[in-house]
Amino acid sequence: MKRASLRVLSLLAAPVLVLAGCGDSGNQEVKQWMEDVRKQTRPSVPKLAEPKQFIPFAYSGKNDPDPFSPGKLSAALAKLQANSGNGIKPDLERRKEALESFPLDTIRMVGTLERPGQTFALLQVEKSVYRAKIGNHVGQNFGRITRVTEDEVHIKEIVRDASGEWTERDAKLELQENKK
């Protein structure tokens, strides 16, 4: 048992003795080299450029009308609309109807109602059901009902295109049947 413990002890002591042989001599050379490099190296900081002189802009149109005033913008918009060639524009002065406060994609057609000479569409928004006929306005894009059939409502909307011109587009609401 003593021999086995002596062997283990000698195996553990061998690496310790090898590492002890690595003394401070190698580190001293590295430290000397680092000190020499530090003495020889001179830091160079480039000189900063002088800041540019700020010259404030003098606004000479203090007595001129404000280019961003609502009155001037309204006049420019009216001039643009007068020059548009298609003649299509919504009636912004008329009183809004109840179904115009809802986006068209939230309105569902749930049925029709017929009276002599007239067909009404039953349109549901949230939990309320509205009766609409040809000529009523619907949706937020100045939509007007043009035709009502048993299974759909045809709508003509007036929207602005990319150039700012008013243009018409067709839309329709189809009958939504409850699925059980």
C-alpha cells in the first residue's frame, strides 16, 4: 500500500517540479520589451478642424402671408380641384347618413325587404340592423348604393387616386348567411 501511495505522490510531484523550472527569466524579457516599446511610441492625436461658422437665415417675408396658413392651403386646394378635368367630386356639404360612419368592410348584408315598387337591403353593423335603399350613402369613402338584389348590394364609391384626383370605383356587399 505504501508503494502505491509513493507512486501516486511521485506522479503528482513531477509536473509541479517541471513547472517550477519555468522561472521568471522568460517573463523578464517580455517585460523589458514592453517597456522599450512604451518609451519609443509617441501618441499622435490629429488636430481637430475648426467648426464651421453658423450664419442664421434671415427671413425677409415677415409681412408676407404665411405659406402654411389654412386659408392659403384651402385656396390652393380649391384651385387644384377647379382645374381637375374629370368633374367627379363628393358632396362635402350634405348631411352624413348613419351607415357612413362605418368602414365598408365592417358592414354585412343580412337580407332584403321588399315593398311594392322598392327593395331594401338589410345591413348589419355590430349588433344593429339598418334598412338601406338605392341612393343611400354607405361606408367612409362617399359610397352610394346603385342597385339592390336579393343577394348583393352594388355601391359606387368616390375616392382619391395617387395624383389626388377624385375617381369612382365599384364595390359590393354580398349576402352573409348564418352557418350553423
